[in-house]
Amino acid sequence: MPAESLPAPAQPATALKRSLGLGLLTLYGLGTTIGAGIYVLIGAIAGRAGGLAPWSFLVAALLAGLAAASYAGLSRRHPRSAGEAHYVLVAFRSRALSLVVGLLVLATAVISAAAIARGAAGYLSFFVELPDWLLLALLVGALGTLAAWGVEESARAAGLCTLVEVGGLLLVLGAGILLLSRQGTDGAALLPAAGDLDPILGGTLIAFFAFVGFEHMVNMAEEVKAPERTLPRAIALTLAVTTLLYVGLALVAVQAVPPAELAAHPAPLALVWSRAGGPAWILGAIGVFATLNGVLAMMILGSRVLYGLARQGSLPALLGRVGRRRQTPLPATLTVVAVSLLGALWLPLDALAEATSMVTLLTFTVVSAALLRVETREGQPWRKRLWPLLALLATGGLLAWELARRL
């Protein structure tokens, strides 16, 4: 069946508002990628890779870059909400497979929003004394209202939180450099030797998930100005900034504090910060911004995926409606907010959150396969098809390795 025979998506009476430029979109991408988890993940990576943790981040950045190239290539061709689901529909012409991929991405967003909301409520409980259920309801309701109010307003609020998050990481980086200037460094410990591949790869799997988040930008495509140019640039900028921050932090952390101590501490970057004499309350306050940003970003993502699936005819048309005044997908947003709140209150999130990492790897693999299929159909030369093939092998191989490790 030729691509042209695919049914055209239903056109809403009111379209989404195109108000996101490169700056706001990149801040949104950084906010979904750089989360509060990096404050913990460096310890886990140091536990596996030791002083070679920076190399784990570099290898993970290369893997993420391959996946990002697939997303950039498809977003340039097909800038649509529910991007992953639409890419699969165009590539494989299967509504069933497209719906499955879309629902997996949606489930990841809702589970993440619910899990991060619990963390945000935990941070806020130090400042506000309310019952947990009421604090969660107020928090999710307020962020859901912001998400429904307008994409530009939401993106600006998320961008402000992102700047605070990045500022916090830069503070830790600066504090670590000052600490190293006093106690000295051991550059030889950073150089890998023969037989060091296993610890580096062991840390790479964890480090890879610290880069997850850039792919969510493609679901904002219908609210981005000139998406064919803006989306690929924003994806590249997000990965570049994230890589510089992560590698810099890993270099400083494993030199400032013994890797074994980092691995044993529940907040390894806070340990680096405290060793340098930084006041603990600053990182606690930054944690509030990081978690609030995470909840808001996941709500926006989930609502756009739900909207996009409805637009392509895979879900009820009601979910594809756009409010005339605010030009946001109100029914989809309200649905995501409600399900996120229910999940935060009642679901066993630990096991579900662990499963989202596997779903993300599976989605990366399917998207790379979709780009390879599209470029093969277009008759692109092998040098262009090589990148999605490498991404397919890299993410698919990592997924297979992780499945084998768990079985």
C-alpha cells in the first residue's frame, strides 16, 4: 500500500499554537533530560566503573547520539505530535503497531509523572505541612492547570526550572573543582587500561538512561516554529550541553571523592558539595525545582502523545480536540493529569518505573528501524542508511544485553 493511501488525520477546528522557538524548545529538552536523577546516578555509575565513570558517560553519549540522529531525521520529515507513533505508521503502515508504540510512550510519561510527583511532594513536605494525599492533589492539580493554560507559559515555567537545575549542577561542578584545587588530582586513574572495557560498559547502561529525555521534543512538533529546522537543532543542542555537564561532573566527582564512597552514598553529588563546604539546603531547594519540572514536562509529553494518537484516528476524536482560547489539547491534558494523580496515589510505582527504562530502549530501537525503512524506501544511499542501522544495532544490542542480564 503506497504511503499516499494512508488516511489523512482528522483536522481539528482549532490547531495547536506554534509558539516554541529554538531557545524554549532546547530548554524543554534539557528539562526532560537533566532531571534530579543525575544527583543519584553518578554514584551508581561510579560503583560499576570506578574512576572510569567519565568514559561510561562518553560511550553513553555516543549511543544516545545515534538514537538522536534517528529522531532528528524523522522529525525533519514528519513533524507531528505523537512523533514515535506517527513514524511507525509512516514506515510500517500498521495502525496496530503505531498504537502500541504510542501507548508505550504514553505509559512512560504517565508513570514518570506519577513517580516524580511523589518525589516532588517529598521535597515540598519539608516546607509545607499537609497530608501526603492532599499535597499530591494540590501539586498535580496546579501543574496540570499550568499545562492546560498554554504551551508557551508552560515552556517558560519549565525553562526557568531547567535553568535552576543546570545552575545547581554548575554549582556542584565549581565546588568540586575548588575541592580538587586543595587536595590535588590523580590523572592516571582516569586513563583506561587493558581489561577495563567491562566496567566501562557496566557503567554505560546506567549512564545511557541519564541521557533519555531528548526524544520527547519530537512530540511538541505541532507547537514549534519551523519544526523541520528547529527540532533537529534542539535535539543536537540538548545532547551537546548534557554531555558536557555529565562528563565534567563525573570527572570532578570521582577525583574529589573515592568512587566507593560515591557508590555508597544516597546523594553522591550532595556529598561532593558538602565536602567542598556547600550548605545542604541549596541542593534541597534545587531538588524542588527539578522534580516540579519533571512532572510538568511529563504531563505536557503525555497530553501531546494522547492528542497525536487521536488525531491519527487511533483513539477517540474527543482526545484530539483543542481549546479555542488557549489552543492547547484540553481533553488530553485533563486525562493525563487525572491518570497521573491516580498513579501517584495508588500504583506500585517502583516496579513500573524500572520497566520504563526497557520500554524506552525498545522505542529507540523501533524508531531507528522506522528511519531505516523510510530511507530504504526513498532509495537513499548507504552512507545515509548507515546511521539508523548503527543506532538500531546499538540500542537493540543494549536492550538484548539488559534483558539477558535480568533473566
